[in-house]
Amino acid sequence: SKGRENETGVSEFLLLGITNDPQQQQILFWAFLCMYLVTVAGNTLIFLAIISDPRLHTPMYFFLANLSFVDVCFTTNLIPRLLAGHVAGTRTISYVHCLTQTYFLISFANVDTFLLAAMALDRFVAICYPLQYHTIITPQLCVGLAAVVWMCSALISLMHTLLMSRLSFCSSIPEISHFYCDAYLLMKLACSDTRVNQLVFLGAVVLFVAPCILIVVSYVRITMVVLQIPSAKGRHKTFSTCSSHLSVVTLFYGTVLGIYIRPPDSFSTQDTVATIMYTVVTPMLNPFIYSLRNKDMKESVTRLLNRGSK
């Protein structure tokens, strides 16, 4: 533990952001604003299309509606605060706001990973056990899974946040070299003992990787089944039902694992770019990936837009 005598109660943190260049800050402000608006509009559209179209009331789309909702929440937790700070010309964030942001960030990130795993499980049963699909993947199971996912994510996040609130800092306004409050970086700044936090963080990484392993195993089995289909057309048709989900998984896990599967000390500017990928770009691209590569989704969104324009 670093010298406890110079620890002070912290009321706010200084977010150093992405760049100090005013011109670049201006460009980033408009880029983030546009990406945020597209994310909210795109995901809301997907969510409403699924709710309003009875033909989309299937397990896969039920999980997708949850994913769209969590993507809106995920970016809303980070981006408006960033934009407001730019307009107000302030980079400080209050201690309470910082911990709140950390809580929701961890919670929504966990919901995201569990939902992607649930969707992989759905595709696995649909392709590998098509005859038993409706008896295995029931509406009750889907609702139950979603409830467990949201509740567990909230509890995991609460544990992290309570442990964070125990930390003390040497500086009166600690500087976070990021554009939001990151649990990872807060641990680095702490003066107090962070061993318990690091253990819990390690547990969180394991919990984060577990759904990823489940997804990989599901897709290995799916690929084996698809390869046994005699016609090329049949293979393509079966695998095309998974392509959207696989694209989203690759995009999300690729950037997240690249950042967090290593010691906190090695965090760098390139990681800030990677975090923009998974906090802003991935939630923005999800609706496009799902609607452009999916005929039913495309038709449903078109109908919803036509209804709205009348």
C-alpha cells in the first residue's frame, strides 16, 4: 500500500479524454454526436420492429430486442456525459457520477456478453437439434434466461462498484486518462490496497470469457453439422441464419478481449481507440448488421417506417 498519510477524500475526477487538440476535439464531438444518434435511432427501430411484428416473436428476436435495448443504454451511459462536458468546457466528473457510470458500464457489458451467448445457444439448438427446438427453447426459458442475465449482471456490477467505493486516492482530483470512468484505470490510480479488487476483476474476466467459450463451442458444433449437409445451397441457407450473430460477436469480443486480457499497467492510447470501437461503434453497427443481412428484419423495419410516414 502506498503511503496512507497523503490520501485525501475525493469529490471529483478529471477525465483527460482522447486528445488535447481543440480542433480534434471539435471533430470528435460531432463524430460522437452522429454515432450516438445513429445508435439510438437504429437500435430503437430494431426494438420497435420486433415488438410490433408478431412474426418476429421468436427466441432469437426476443434476445435481439434485449440486445438493442442494452446497446442504447450502454452508449447513453457514456456519450451524453462526454458531449455535455465538451459543450460546457469541463473535464471533471463527480465522484458519485463516476461510480454510477462504472456501475452501469460493467452491468450493461455483462448483459451484452450473456445475451450473445444465449443467442449462440439458440442457433446451436435450432441447427443441431431442429426437431427438439420448440420443446427445448420455450418462451418461458427465454424470459427466465433474460431475467437471470439482467439480475446477475446488476449484482456483479454492484459488487465491483462497492469495492471501488472503498478505494482511496492520493491526489485531490485524480486524473483518468480516458473519456469515461473505467474500473480498470480507477484501480491503477488508487493509493489503498487493491488486491481484493484485482481478485474480483480477475473473476469478472473469467466470467466474461466463459460466454465467449460457450459461443465458440456452439459454432464449432454448428459448423460440423452444416458441413454434413449435402447441397451447397442448403449449407449456405443454414449458415446464413448465424452470420449476423457471428459478425456482432467477432466485433464485440475482438475489441474487448484485446483491451482487458492483460495487466492494467499496459493501458495505452491505442486502447482508447479500441474502447471507442466497443462502446460506440459496435452498438451503432449492430442494427445494420442485423437488418441488412436478414430478410425478415428488413421487411419488418420497412413496414414500421412506412407506417410511421403515413
